[in-house]
Amino acid sequence: MATELATRVHEFFDELEAHKNIMAKCTDLYTALSNHFSSLQHSLSHKSQSLETKFQTLHSRSAETLHSLHHRETSIPERESSAAARIAEQRDAALADLQNPHPPDLSATLKSLSRKMDASALLRFIVSKRKESAVLRAEIPAAIAEAVDPARLVLEAVEEFLRCKMAKAGVTDKRWACGLLIQALLGVSREYSRRMVERAVGVVEMWKGQLDGGAAAEVVTFLQMVVCFGLRSRFDDDYLRKFVMEFASRRDMAKLAASLEFGDNMIDIIDELVKNGKEIEAVYFASESGLTERFPPINLLKSYHRNYKKNVTATSKKGNNSQASTDDSSALELNSIRAIIKCVEDHNLESDFNLDGLRKRATLLEKTKAERKKNASSGSKSHNKRVIRGSGPSSSRPAKSAKFNAHSSSFSRRNLASSLQPSPSTRFSGPFNYPSQTIFDGANTNPYSATYGTSLTQSPAGITQQHYSLPIDNLGASAYRSTGSYSGQTSYGIYEYGSGVPPTYQPPYTVDQASYRG
């Protein structure tokens, strides 16, 4: 009896455990089904909202397109009268050119050559007037606007430059002239016929095959051509990103990068700049791309400030605090201070980043450098005088040999320090805006400024510091400015982006204006 009762109790508990397991499985299944249906509901809700947004966008675009078509239709009479007036104006100008084959000034000559659509003569004339580059930059946009087809005129000029490059004749000067024309075209028009765009594609593809990755000025001009004719989709991100990273310190590269529409990849580009010790460039890129919240300029500037101090100390210790290493570290410190000052002034960050201490330090370094240079120069002159007095019939050493030694004794060390000083130039800006920019619409008062170059100075992170000097193979000396800087002119030597220094070389040749009559 007891055994039977124990067996029945055991079976009852087994059955109860089975029911418990069934209830647990049902509960789990219900939870899974509930979560699944909740997920489906959320997904459907999200898709419904997305469709609603797309419908609203479509409706908005349709309304905008209809309004644009209506506006174009109603403006046809006005556009016809404007075109007729423009034709009459160009006819009168062409007749005036025929009556006066020798235009009186530079502006008239540029307009005459543009009206004749003579790209070859226009290039020759611009090259011959290279010493007047500031005037050229101001006059070229208005001049090419006089052309029947400005885009075709510029493309023909670029094609001639590429032919010269293949022949290896007059490359540098014509590249510079083509850069001026492309920059001017960016400010004149960005709507081109399909035939012109297809022709631009052919020119860019031919240029791509000849592009020398080491020519910084040419790379910038090439990217401006891509932006100007809207050819971004023709290139891979990696191909364009390689140029942007390699020449990040060029004066217009931040604007170009923003216009090339890298999207989320721009964050990676700025991250890489910061990792490479190029915090100054990162500030400009973040500002142009609207990413200052993710990359606060003040934090980047403080990081650059800390790193350059470490780099200056390391440079002195590496040279055992010798005179040469002291000169190098002073030059590095001065260049870094100037970079910070210029960046802060460009972005109006004086209230958040105090510059008084840096300005005093820069003044002290400049004064010390000037005194050392003056002392070295006076010592070299006095030594040369003693050598000249000692030369003659009784001299045991020829005067020529003594003069060489006197020069070399002080030149080698001074030249090492001076090699760290790139020439001044201007930074990112221009009278026009590249498409797809988010902030900084660009200066509209200053002419297009000079291009960056590179220097031998080390950046705080040990990476080659990119300075903003100006190679003559692009836009010449600082007088060849192609944009104005973000802010006004400063007085900080290497980073005096607004300062202009007259070119010291003569143009390769001069051309009689009579040869441009076509």
C-alpha cells in the first residue's frame, strides 16, 4: 500500500514537471512571437515614415521643378532680349577690335583674345605678363566672360598645356596660366553643355595619364578641373584621397576636399591628419567640412602646441645643444608659432585661445635670429677685408682661396637654419566657392591667393611639416596670389599669408601685342 502511494506521488510530480516544462516553452514561444511582431511593427513603422518622407521630398521637388519650369517659361522673353543685347554688345566689341588691332592696355587685350576664342594666344599673353599676375587675376574672370564659350576656351588652353607637357616645352609657365583660367572659370559659370562636359572628361582622362604625383601645383589644378566640370563620379575615392592627403597643406586643398564630397570618409581623412601631426590642416579641413563639433579647433590647436614643444626639445637634445641644432630648433619653434597664430586669426578664435604669449615669443625669436644673422654677416665681411689686405706679392695664400674659406666658414651653418624658412603665402580661400561646401562661403573681396608649398621643417609628431610657401611653378611668389586669406594681413614672416613679394625673375619671353590679332 505504501509502495503504491509513493509510486502515484512520484508519477504526479513527474506529470507536474512535464506541465511546468510545457508552460515554460509556451512562455518562451509567446515572448519570441511578441518580440517578432514588435520588431515587424517597428520595421513597418520605420518604412512607413521613410516612405512618407520620400513622398514629401518628391512632392517638394516636383513643386520646385514645376516652379523652376514656370519661371524659365515666363523669363524667355527677358532672356531673349538679354541675349540680343549681349550679341549686339559683342558685335560692337568685335568691330572695335577690328578698328583698333592694338588694344591699349592689359584688360582690353585679355578681352580681345577671349572674344576671338584664341586660347593659344591667350596663354602666351598671360605668360608674357606674369610679372603683373595680381592684375591678371583681377581681370581674367571678366575677360573670359566675354568669350562666346568660356568653357571651350579654357579646355582648349588646357589641351595646349598638355601638348606642351608631352613635348616638354614651356610646361611650368603654361601650367600656371591654365591654373588662372580654371580658377576664373569657377567664378564665371558652372553650367555647361553636355558636349563640353564630355570634352572635359576626355581632357581630364588624358591629363590623368600624364599627371605627375610629385607636382603639387599641378595636382591642385587637376582637382580644380575635376570640381569645375563636376567630374567627381569619374574617380575612385582612394585615387582622390591620395592626392588630398599628400598635399593637405596646399592653400585650397580644404575647400577642394569639401567640394569633392567624400562624405563620411572626410572624418577618416581628418583623423589621419591628426595622427600624422597635422593638426593645423585638420582645423581647416574640419571648418570647411562642417565637422568642428566632432573636431573642436581649440583642442586641435592645444595638441599641436604641446607636440611642437616636445619636438623643439628633441631637436636640441639630438644635436647636443650645438649652435646648429639651436638654430634648427628656433626655426622650428618660430614656424610652429606662426602657424598657430595664423590659424587662430583665420578662424576668429582669439577669445578662446590666448595669443599674447605666443606673439611675445615669436618677436623674441625673430629678434634673436636677426641679431645672429647681423653678427655673422659683419664677421664675414671683416674677415674678407683682412684677407684682401694680406693678399699680394708677399701673401702665402691666394686671395681667391681665402675668400672661399671665409665664406664657407659661416655659410654652412646659417644656410641650414635658413633652409627651414619657407617663403610667405596665403591660405585657403578665394573669390568663388566650390560646390557642396557646408561652411565658409569663401572670401569675395580678396583676389585668389598664392599656393602652398612644402618645407623641410619637421612637424610636432615627427612628420614632415607642410608649410604654405609658394613654388614658382604654380603661382609664382606671393605677389601671385590667387585667393585672399580668411583674415587680413598679418606680420608673422613665413605665415604672412596676405603679404606679397614682387617676383625677382624676368618672364621667359615677351610678346608683342600685335601678334595676338589672330
